[in-house]
Amino acid sequence: MKAGIVGLPNVGKSTLFNCLSNTKANSANFPFCTIEPNHSIINVPDKRINALNELVNPEKTIPATVEIVDIAGLVKGASKGEGLGNKFLANIRETDAIIHVLRCFDDDNIAHVDGSVDPVRDKEIIDIELQLKDLETVNNRLEKVKKTSKSGDKSSIEEFGVLEEVVLHLESSRNIRSISHEIKKKDHILKPLQLLTLKPVLYVCNVDEKSIIDGNNYVNSVMNLVQTENAQVISLAAGIESEIQELQTYEERKIFLDDLGIDEPGSSKLISAVYDLLDLHTYFTAGPNEVRAWTIPKGSLAPQAAGVIHSDFEKGFIKAEVISYKDFTTYKTEVKVREAGKIRIEGKEYVVKSGDVIHFMFNV
């Protein structure tokens, strides 16, 4: 699963990307220092895998990961190709979720592409360009469906009705993610179109150091604006995150964070928020060879979860031995969990829960 970092040029996207990854993307005090998207596979922070690692002491530990893409800044007219807009919009289309970075701090030394700081205006610029591109996509599809719907084809009639409602929504300058739940359930109609404003979004307010904890008026204006969007908002200071990344030891980082009055880097909170945004969670396998976090969509059944390890596990699924994370950390070893009768045998209809430690039985 992949999340793309978007926003206007020069709002801190590449600085943030560098904080999240070990890759060093170009970042500079001028627009369009990023042209080609930068990709990085990033570990998902999870204290549970650290605890399991200490209890099991395996040969290796493998955390869950998510792919982050740093996409070049969009500008007004991107939907018509301005500022290499078609290329950048295509990069966004390939992602599963959007991390929308908004500048929420004043600094005369850092140029803003529009000459002043206004995150509400900046958000609306990006929204309009994505909406216009979606409108173009939906209208193109609508023209094709219109012909078949006139012949009385039931599926075409249904699709035509859904697309008409989507067009009305976009024409009123609203993102599709805020459309009625009944329309969004028409996944078979909307998903193939890869609509940009249907993708889940996390708004990241890039603030200064003094606004990390309590925010500021810019952040408040963003939070008020997105209330109808069913979107998450977090604040972090990309400049401070960059300084944290330069510190070599855990002790140095701990002292730095304590001085700021925060318990963990904002970048860690962001990665966890993205993982949640993609509607993913984690189960674990734990043994002497390996403790590993496996990524699955929320609501996955046991055979689907087994299939993430290997397709044969899903095809030949028999049952799953399941230990809750709480029981594993309470009794410390699998042997003691078994003696306490806390291992559950689950079948094909079991919905895997976040933190489950599972051993699958299968036969092919």
C-alpha cells in the first residue's frame, strides 16, 4: 500500500519525506526542487513488536512497512498541465492515500509560492485541481455510459445515476470522499476510475516549534475546514523532525523530545496515522527464527490473513491457533499461554484482530 505526499511547492514535503525515510530527497527554499517522485519503504512504529522481540528473542525481527512517495508540488492550473501538472496528477493517481502537507507557520526566510501563508487557500488550490481532474475523468466515463444506458442496460443505468451525482458533487467544489455513504458503497463503479478526491487523506499541518503542542490559528482554521470531510489532521514541525533525525542515539533523541515536551517524534505519529488511514492493521507470527508483523486490511478473515504469508496457506487453510497480544505479554511464553488455556482455535470465519499472534494450520 502506498501513500503520496502532496501540497503546494515549498511547503516542506521533501523535508518531511526525509524525516520519514533514510532516503535524502532534494529539499530547498525554492519551488519545484522535486520533479521525479521519491519512493521509500518505511517501518511502521509499533511498541508491540519490540515487546514480542524481547520475550521471544528471535534471530530476526521484521516490522510492518508502508510505502511513502514524495510527489512534486502542484500549482494552479495543474489539471490543465500547468507546472507539469498532468505528470504530478498521474503520480497521485497511483497512490492509495494522500498526505496533504499545509504550511502553518510564518518565516520571512522561507518563500511561499503565493507570497503569503494561508493554509485554507493552499488547501483549496490543491482541492480544485484534483476536483477538476476528477470531473474530467467522470465526464469522460459518463459519455460512454450514456449510450448504453439508453438501451435499457440495468448496470449502465445504475452507473449513470451514480456518476451524475458525483458530477454534481464535484461541480459544487466538494471532494468525493465527503459524498453520501450510499454512493461511496458503489465500489464497483467508482474504484476503476481511480478518482483523486475519493482517496482517504491525512492533512499534515507543518508548524513552527512553539506550535507543536498547542497548535496555532492556522491549524485551527484547517481543522474547522475539514470537519465535513471525514479526514484526519495532525501537526508536526518538519524542521524539528529533521533535527531529531540527525541525532545518533536514543538517549540524545529522548533528551531532545523531553525538552520539547513531547513523547515521540511527529514523524512516528504520522506513519502510524497513515497506516490507519489505509485501513490496515497488524497481526504477528512469533518463533525462535523470526518475530514478524504482517499487514492486512481491517476486517480480514483468518484465511485471507494466512494468504499474506503464502497463497498456499490460504488455499489449504484448516485452522488458526490464536493468542491475543495481551495474553502473550502477560504469560511471557507460548508454553505458559498454552498451559493457561489461553490459545484459541479459530476457523475460516474468524476476523483477525490487531495484535493477534497466530500460528496457521494448512494442507495443500
